Amino acid sequence: MFDEKWRFRDCPWCGLRDTELRKISTFGTPRPDGGIEVYTLCSCPRCAKPISFHHNGQNESPPELFGVIPEDGEESRPVQNLPENVERYYLDARRVLDAGVPDAAAVQLRRTLEAAAAKFGHEERQLVKRVEGLIDDGLITKGFGDVLHLVRKVGNLGAHATDERVDEDTARAVLGLTTQILRNLFEIPHVLEALTAEAPPPPTEEQLEQDLAGSLQTSFEGEDGSPPS
Ligand SMILES: [Zn+2]
């Protein structure tokens, strides 16, 4: 049976923390052997995306969970490997944008970008200067330069009492841009690092000579009974 406790979790789609998922329905899917697999479909109260729980039958007690689709975990975050304060601003921005408050989202996106640039030592007062600094460092590609006007637009938000309003389309555009910048800054280097760590470094000349000497010795001694390599 479904356990109501399972509904309290992080949304694997939008990252909303410790939310209470809405229960939509419980249904069975037929197996070829005549049995039934039981699922309960829930949805996130913020992004409305579906989360399915695969569990034992409605009359079976205690409740047993076989799996959740999509699975929780690092992979399900919109951008991986973000520093904590950057992630907090970024997820807040997504949350308020989904709640229909683009102005507030733009302010959170500005904070996201400010905090991200600060991690790389760019702490200029103007956001646009920080982003230009990241471009100069080669940390974000030149193509992003075309969208500096978007950055400029959100850069002034919250700084003056007479803020201009940001509409939903602009806020979504800035969100898309911010997501790309964050991937460039934090996710891609992390993935590359992991790949390099997995692949052993190329052998040095000295190591190659040693290996050669070692394999010659093995082939003469035939210690392990394996054919000489
Ligand atoms: Zn969600």
C-alpha cells in the first residue's frame, strides 16, 4: 500500500526542498503473467511535474516502496555541483518564476549571478562588470556577450525604488542564460574533473621502460602461467 509519508520529499524536477507532493491517483498496470504492478502518481505543487511511486498492493501491509520515477539524486538537479548560496538563489528564482512573480525571480537571478561571479573573485559593484570579468577570464564563452543587455536589465533591479518591471518572457530568458552560465562555471569543470580522474594519466617514458622490462621478465619466468604479453 501507499505510505503517505513518501509524499514529503524534494522535487526531482525543480529541486523544491522537502515539499508535500499532491497525490493524483493510484493505479495498476497489468503484467504479462496476469499480475498487477501498482503505482501511485503524485505531482509537485510548484512545477506540476509527475512523480510515480511503485509500491506493493493497496491491501498489502506494511507499505513497501519498490522505486520512485524519476529517482531522487544529484543527477535530477537542474544544475549540478553548485555552491550552496548560489544554488539557494537559483532555486528560489525558479520557484518564484513558476509562482508567477517575474520581478522577484529577476532579483533572485541577479543574486545568483552575483554570488557565482564572486566565487571566481569578481566582486565589482555592477553585475554587468562581474559578468564581463568572467568572459574576459574565458570562463564563459564570448557568445554570452550578446546577452549582456539582459544582465544589465536585471543588474539594476532592487537597487532603486523606481525599478522597471520585468515581464515573464524576460525573466525566462534570464533564467535560461543563468542556467547556461552556471553549467559553464560549476557543472562542466566538475564533469571534466571526474572524467580525468577516471582515466589514468599517460605513462611517462620511464614508466614505459619499466613496464617493458617487467613484461620481458614475466615472459622469461612465466610466473603466473599467463602467456607473455
Ligand atoms: Zn517541482
